[in-house]
Amino acid sequence: MPTVLAAEATSSTARTLTIILFLVFVAVTLAITVWASRQTKTATDFYAGGRSFSGFQNGMAIGGDYMSAASFLGIAGIIALNGYDGFLYSIGFLVAWLVALLLVAELLRNSGRYTMADVLAFRMRQKPVRTAAAVSTITVSIFYLLAQMVGAGALVALLLGIKPGTTFMGMDAGAAKIATIVLVGALMIIYVTIGGMKGTTYVQIVKAFLLMTGALVMTILVLSVFKFNLSSLLGDAAQSSGKGEAFLEPGLRYGVEVANNATQTFYNKMDLLSLGIALVLGTAGLPHILIRFYTVPTARAARKSVLWAIGIIGTFYLFTLALGFGAAALVGSEAITAQDKAGNTAAPQLAQELGRRFLGGETGGATLLAIIAAVAFATILAVVAGLTLASSSSLAHDFYANVVKDGKASERQEVNVARISALAIGAIAILLSIFAQNLNVAFLVALAFAVAASGNLPAILYSLFWKRFNTSGATWAIYGGLISAVVLVFFSPVVSGSATAMFSKSDWQWFPLNNPGLISIPFGFFCGWLGTIISKERDDAKYAELEVRSLTGSGAH
Amino acid sequence: MSTEARDTAPTETPEDRYLAVQRSPEFAQLRKALRGFVFPMTVAFFVWYALYVILSAYARDFMSIRIGDSHINVALIFGLLQFVTTFLIAWLYARYASRRVDPLADKIHEELGEVPSADGPRG
């Protein structure tokens, strides 16, 4: 059995190397965090990194905050198994940045200070709007956080090669998953409580650099296998997928046409449209992305950071195309699904295959696998830190300082509460993730995007552009969008009544689509409008102040 | 911006200042310059993206047309064009904003100076 022995030697080499590289990343980022903590004195330092980052630095950090494990492992996996349909995610996630660039980033930077709610509550009654915004910020961030941490747990067993029945350092796969979740959670709490926005931003910059480099190297290696001929890469991918040319066309996973079932076909296509709209409108409503605009000194720097982010993120999604099809062609769907049914390990498996071909033998494979696995962990860490920061900032600044303390908390009190909040939210996220390990990761991310697009985006756009908008409209938009998205998902086939549902044995499903966006996003906008016109409140002077400040930068923090 | 508004500055409230600026022709020009670009462009990229998603759902035959005898098809080209247009719109906006919007904003900001918020620091 020499091959089995060789394979085990590989997995132990790869495992050791992964752990070493990961520890190096942790050591470097912790050092940066401690250094950043010495520079963190005021509330502006803690919440907004002292507004001292350049457009390029913030663009990298936005990339580091945005390109999650779902982007790197998830999209590559979907493309590797379902071909073209995974590309839809890349496109939606990228085009979404135009909403942020054209409508939100600069105006938000000019008129807000630390959180999304600063802009929403600018001309409203503070308490109801800030409470609503804090609820929505924490809901979106926790869903997203769970997705990342559950993903990290699932990955570690695979990346460290812990198979059912075997153990690693005395832990079986289940214990290793929990240990990973606790470790990731503890690190993100440390980054945020000690380093604040400054520390978190540097962690994200380092991660973005590592991820871009790793993906670039893999892309070049994949393309060189096919002599830089895209068509022959696609041809090989289609052939080894066993699905032929259909693999390169839309329709294998989304908008599936079911023979002799016109109703289901119709629902599947509506679901595709729903996913498409949620992807493109969700980004500009994600609180952890919005607060990144406060880390630069001016609106113009915010514009520059979005331009850099679009360049970095767009390039990265082009890489995922090569990685996904490369994994399909070089690793093959059988080997991928044998490792992970959802395809989340396609990118690391591709790294192993490329290492074998280019660095030589099993050692080469183990080396590249270890590097990419460590990059994947770094990716998860940087994103969860950003999410923890967004929710603890909102809890401290919106809820504690402005609702509980009526705006009379001192800076020091506020930052202390933010640190404690980060600890509490981190602890809750760790606990929830341990219990939520069987939740579908894609479902959690889709829900986060749907809530962001249905609740937050209408409130932000109305706030910035509609004079008549008022307190009632803002709370209606946020709660209406939030509740409709959550309720529709609860009654969707994702939660019950289908073979792949969370509760596959129960059936209370009546909403036919997996993604609620098609209904809940227009509903959120409608609620914002209705809530506004049924209330008499109207403050033209305050809108004048918001409009002048947001457009000119006068009075910006 | 009317010069009277500036001359009477000591007696007027920040609220009046902001209202006066908002009603000035210079500010109307700034608002028009910004909205005149971002609103039509938002509609344009959204329609273009929606077209791509709708074609992916309902025009499978069209999307699967292959270019020559390669494995590259219309769907892939269409998807890559979304990348091209996103980069292009971002670049056009950056150019437009720095030429047309920023100078107007700077001028008003300069004339207005730093006005304290109507009820103390916000946010």
C-alpha cells in the first residue's frame, strides 16, 4: 500500500506546514494589533482608525473585508461543480460596487461619523432610528459572521485532513471543528478589542495582499497548464465535468429547467432573478463595508478607495473563474465532491494538484496546499474581525451612547462599551456557530445580503436623496425589509420542505423561492415610502444641512 | 451664494445658513452636476446587469452560442462585458467627478466655511 502511505505522509507534511504558516500569520497580525493599540487613543481611532488611511490602503482593506471565504472557496467551488452559474455570484458581487461608488460612499463619508446609523439618524429622532439601525446591523453581521465561522469549522477538518474515524492531536473531526471556531472567535475578539479599527484594517490589508498573491499565482499556473489558451481550459473543464458544453452555459444550478414541470421551472427562474437582485443591491447596505468609508480623511479619498476596491475585487473574481474551471479540469468533480459535497475545498485541492505538477511530487503538492489553506484561514479571520467591529461599534455608538445614554456618554465610556460589546458579540457568535454547524453557509450569506438590501439600502438611499423622508419612514424601511426577508426565508425551501433544507424532515414551506430579494427588496422600499407619507414629521432645515454637508464636505468629521 | 447671507452671518443660525446655501443657484448647479451623472448611470448599469441576469434565465439558446469553434460562448463574453462596463463606469465617474463636481463642491465649501451643526456635534 505505498500510495496510501505516501498520501498520509503528504497530509501530515501539509498539515504541519499549514499550521506553521497560519501561526506566522497570527503572530504578524497580533504584533500589528498591539502596535495599532498604542496608536488608538480616541473614539475616532477606535471606530474609524483615526481617519488616517489612504485611498489605496482603504481600497485594499475593503477588498480584505469583502472577499470572504464565500468568495474564495465558495465561488471557486460552485464553478468547479456547476460550471458557469458560479460566475453569476462574481458578477453580482462586483457590479454591486457601482451602487456604493455612485450613490453611497462619498455622501456617507461626508455626513456620518462612525456608523451607518449616523447618516440614517442625521435628520431624524435619534432613538427609534438608531435602535432600528443597531438591530439591523447586528442581525446582518451575525448572519454573516455565522457563515464565516461555520465555514471555518467545516474547512479545518478537510484542510488538516482529519477524516471521520481519525484524530488530530487527540481531537476527532467534531472536536477539531469546535476548537477551530473557538480559536477563530478568540482571535477576532483580540484583533477588535485591542486593535480597534486600526488593527483590523491592517489585518485586512495583509490578508488582501496574501489572497491576491495566492490567487494570482494559482491562476498563472492553471493557465500555463493550458498554454494560456482559455478555450482549451474551458473545453477540458467541460469534458471532465461529464456535463459537456452545458457546463459552460447558465442553468445547471440556478434557473434550472425541470422537464414537464412548468411551475417549478418558473419558480427556479424567479429564484435566479431574486438572487441576482439581492447580490447587486446588498453590498451597499452591509454595515461592515459602510464603516470602512469613515477610515479615510475625505470623501475624495473614499471615492479613491472604492475605485481601488473595484479594481482589486474585480481582478480577484476574474481569478476565481480560472480557479473554478481549473479545478474542474485538473482535479475533477468526483475528487472534489469526495472531499466536500458543496465543493468548498475545490480551490485548496487545485493548489495541491498544481503543487504536484509544478513543484514536484507529493511534497510540492503539500507545500502549495498548505500555503493556500493558510491563506483561506487568514481570509476568514480578516472578515470576521470586520464584522465584529461593525456590530460592536453599532451597539456602543448607536445603542449605548445615543439611546441608553441620550448622547451623553464620554468617549472613553463609549470605547469601553465597544470593547465589551466586541467580547460579548464574539462570545455569542462562537456559541451560535457551535450549535449552527449544520447550517448551510450559502443560506446564511444570502440571508445577510437580502436583509442588507431590503432594510438598510432603502433607508440609506431615501435618507440621502429624499427631502420628505422622516423617522417613521426610516424605521418602517428597516424593520419592514428586515422582517419580510427573515420571514420569507423562514417559509422558504431553504428552511423546510425540501431535501436540502435545514429541517429536511419537516415542511412548513409556502414561499417558493430560496432567495427572498425579489419580494423583500421592493417591499422594503415600499415600507419606507409608506411610513414616510403617513407621518407628518418633516424637517426641511435638517435636510438642507444633510444635503449641503454630504455634497460639499462642509462640517465633515 | 448670496453675499447678504454671509454679511449677516453673526446673527443668523446655522440652520438659516444651510437653507440659504441649499437654495443658492451654485448649490443647485452642484446638485445637478452630481445627480445628472449618477442617476442616469445607475439606471444604465442596473438595466444592463438585469439584462444579463434575465438572458441567463430566459435566453439559454442565445447564451450558449459558441464563438467560432472555441469553447468560449456568448454567456462568458456577456459576463466578462459586465466586468468591462463596471471598470469603465468607475473610471468615467472618477474623471467626471474630479472635473465637474469637485470644483463646484470646493467653491461652496470655501465660501460657507465650517458651520457648526444646528444642535451641536452630530453622529
